[in-house]
Amino acid sequence: MRSIWTGSIAFGLVNIPVKLFSAVNERALDFDMLDKKDHSPIKFKRVNEKTGKEVLWENIVKGYDLDGKYVVLTDEDFDAASPEKTKTINMEAFVNPAEVDMILFDNAYYLAPAKGGERAFSLLETALQKAGKAGVGSFVLRNKEKPVLLRSAKGLLILHTLRFLNEIRDPSDFVVKKVTPKRNELTMAGSLIKSMSGKFNIADFKDSYTTKLKKLIRTKATGKKLPAPKARVEKPASDLIEQLQQSLAKPKRKK
């Protein structure tokens, strides 16, 4: 597997050369856009706005519109803005992972030691695991700085990019009228939560929608007429207590 970034982890005076790999493999059906008339694929071209001619990738540069005039930047310019951040994951503190709100998590990456960094890499992974801590800091990936959280998991170091606070919408913008629940409603809701409690295992969740969509595609490809879909919607009781009672009486779903 090819790394998407190489650099180092820095904490204290320790510097560990590492490679970064994407931990996420998006699995979605790939749909092409077609012309409705004859189902010919639609292609997109990079066209010069003035000449109308197509521009090859090797002739495309990045520019920033500054007061109506473009300033063109090269890869060297991006690195020069902060060379230490483009090559280093700086650990600024070690925290309890539970202190980091889940809404801040953005993406996940696996880290592996680069040549010469094996011993220090293992030391950091083991120390984090024993301390039950995660490192927090920042680095630059694809010309964008991100806060990060570094944690030990299953003998690996996993790097999570985080969102900046100004990227999170202020929850006070969403006004929710607070209604105090009745005591019996709260008791029954607690009983329902307790009856449905268990251990989280992501393997219990399957992408049934994509599976059914693939089946539909294969069926349609044979020219067979598809039956009209039936949406099964259970009509809940109008009374909240009745809804809770029906929920508690309903058999627990098997995994």
C-alpha cells in the first residue's frame, strides 16, 4: 500500500519518522452520468474560460484571487508557508480520549514507522496504551492544517484529524423547546434503554441498502419487470406512554 504522506511525529525532543496511510476505504456504488436520450456517458472537461479550449492537467496551476487578481502558488510556496508543519505531526499534549467530543472527529489514518523509526514508534505506541492517553497536536495535509488526535489501538498508531472549533456550528443556534418528561415516562424510557443495552460491535451493522440496490441492478439488467416497492411503516400509538409500552413488549431484535 502506498503512503499518502511521509514525515515525522515530534513529542518533546523525540522525533519519529513515519508514513501515513488512509484507514478508510469508501465503498459506494459508482454511478456514471448519462445522456437521457441515448445513455451515452457524460464527460467533463477542464476548459479555459477565455479560449474555450481544453487544458491538460500538467498545465493547470493553483491560484488565489486577491482583490480581483490571481496570485499563482507552487508546491514549494505551500511548503515555504510553514515547512515544519508540512513535515511534522507535532504533539502538544497528552489527554484522556474521552475529553474529545465525537463531533470533532473528521478522518482516520494508520501510521507506520519509516526506516530508522521502528524502536521509537513502538515506544510511543506502548506508552500511550499503558497510560490510556492520546496525543493531540496538529499537522498539514494537502495544504490544509488540521488538529489531530493520535491514539494506540490494537498495536497500531491511529491518527484522527479533527475539525477546528470554528467549523462546528454553534448548538445555541438551534433552539429546542425543553419539555420536562413525566416520572412514569422517564422510568419506562430508562427500562427500554436498559433492555436494549449491549456492547457495540460495528460488525453487527451491514450495508443492506447497497446489497439490495445491487440485486435490483442485476434484476433490471435482465429486463425483468420489477415489483412496486412496498415501504413497511409501522404506525406508532398516538400516546407516548403507549409507544413506550409497545416498545417494551416488542421482542428484542436478534443480531
